[in-house]
Amino acid sequence: MSRSQEKRNELNQLKKLIISEVTGRHIQYPEDVSMEVAKQLNIPLKKTGNGDIRATDAGKIGGFIGGHMVKELVRMAQDELARER
């Protein structure tokens, strides 16, 4: 496995943990994150074939995930900087 694939896997695991914590639901697999977020936002999302989903709904799902990921990554960076001081 390449280093970039390892990092991608680590990021996916982090995403799973963050969204599990935020939603209060245990998400077993990183690929289930979007489905769980869609449920929380009452957006009908299927495992496959979501060509009919509205762009605003897709944006809500991605924004929810991305927003929480950014907040956590910033917090982690702040913690690391504080430890270095």
C-alpha cells in the first residue's frame, strides 16, 4: 500500500470517528458516513444511483462532513502547536 493510500485510510477512519461522535451514532465503515449524515439531515440517499439528488442536498451532506472535519483538524493542529511550546 502506498503512503498516500495509507494517509487516505487514516483520514477516512478519522472521518468515521468524528461523524460518529457528532451524530451520536456508531458508524462502522467510513463509506457509511454519507448515508448516516443524510439520515440525520432527512435527505433520501441510496447506496447507489443518486443521480437524482438535488445539488443543494448533496452540498448539505458534504458541508456537514467537511465542516466537522475541518473543525477537528484545526483543533488537532492547535493541540500540536501547544505541545511544541
